[in-house]
Amino acid sequence: MAEINIAGIMRAGAYSPNHIGNDAAIFNAVADQLRKRGCIVNIYSEEQFNNGQVNEPVIINMCREMKSIQRLQQLEDEGVLVINSGYGIENCTRERMTRILVGSNIPYPESLIVNTDESVKGALKDAAFSQCWIKRGDFHAMHKEDVSYVRHPEEAQEVLQEYFLRGIKRAVINRHLVGDLIKFYGVQGTPFFFWFYPFDEGHSKYGHEAINGKSKGIEFDRQHMRDICQRASEVLDVKIYGGDCIVSPDGDIRIIDFNDWPSFAPCRQEAAPYIAKCILTTIKDHTSK
């Protein structure tokens, strides 16, 4: 294979809440793996990328700024290979993710998609939603308040009003699911898949893991969970992924969140070679077309 020149675009700090070091660590670990395999990898910030300083034919990235995502999509349309795809990154924003997963029959919580300036108490009561999660629908979470747990429709209405005052126009309301919370990481097209109980391990971004609390060790089909997550990665077009799911007391599994290129913090060294392999396989497939 000819020498491969790759641009690596780091995630802006504002989009790595409480995980700036972890996000940088997995990205640098993957870049090192690619260099060991003979690639030239040049690292840039999102600001440098948006200023037009990137000219490599392959881009790997952890971008989250909307300007960056739009630029990635433009470059993809022009034939540049982008991993993860800018379109896939946008698919992980809450409203799009909800519509795609539900439309693809991926197990997901019952949900309402609403405008933040509308009255929702009646709709929540009609749907028998009491405890639920409100998530900004337009973008990735940047602050703890972008994902809010509420105990009844009246509290949900208050949170939506706060979102509206913050300039957030759309929100997704997920029914709260009782059961064991599991965090997962995967790499499409490889055997790599890792899961663990985040609350038990003290792994947290915003502290929301405490709502479901300590795991009960509910039995579930591990292969089925992996299959669900792999299917989600395919329909969302995200090769390097992670997220969260809930295992119900009956062993049912539902994805509650899905993210493009997460930190892989508890399994970084194990994941990096598989991510590099996925990138190289994708490059090979792209150049053979």
C-alpha cells in the first residue's frame, strides 16, 4: 500500500466535558498505532481545520462543532475519506438519533420529540410518562443541564421552559427505564466490543449514572447486546462508537444513548489497535473503488 497521509482532528475542549484528557489520550493512541503501520498522521485542532489548514486525503476526527461537521460533510461530498463520517456525527444528535434508531427498529425507550415552547404535560400524562429524561434535541450535550432527569410532567414542563430560555428549540423526552445501566464501546467491522457497569466503577461524566444506581447483575444475552450496538452503528453511519443501554429486570436491552468516537477510557489500550485496523480497512476499501 502506498504511503498514507492522514489528518487527525482533535475534539474541541468545550465538547469534552470532564473528559478532555481521556479524549485526547485515545486519539493519540490511535495516531501512534497508525504511525507504527507506516502512515503519516498530522494532528490539528478543530480551529485549524475550520481555518482551512487541512489538505490530507484522509481525515480521522473527533469533531463536534457544527461548523466542523458541515465542513467534514462538504469534504466527503468532494471525495475525501472521513472517519467518523460528518453525516454519522450529525446522526448522533438526539433528535436525529431517536428518529433513526426507532425507524430502524433498534430497541430504544418510548420517546416524544417536542418544541421547547409547547405544553407537554397533557401528552406526557396521556403516554403515561412520569419519570423521564429530557435531552436537547439539536446537538450533542455540552453541559450537565443538556440532559435532565425529571420525576413528573410538571417538572418536565419547567425544564423545557429552561431549555427554551437557553435558546434550545427542540428536545427529546425519553421514558425512564428501570434496570442495570451499561456503558459500551465498539469498533465496526472488528471483534472489539467492551462493556461495563459505569456506576459500579465510578465512571461518570455528569453524575446521571446515580439515578439507576448500583447494578443488580441482571442476566442478559451479551451477543444480542453486541448485535444491537453494531446494527445501531451501521444505521447511524458511525464506525467508532460507544454509548449506554439499560438491561430491564426481564433482561430486555434498550440503547439509551449512542456517541461517535467516545473516550474508550477503561479500555483505551485494548481498543486503539482495533480502531487503527478499522481505519486502514476503510482506507483500503475506499481506494479500491
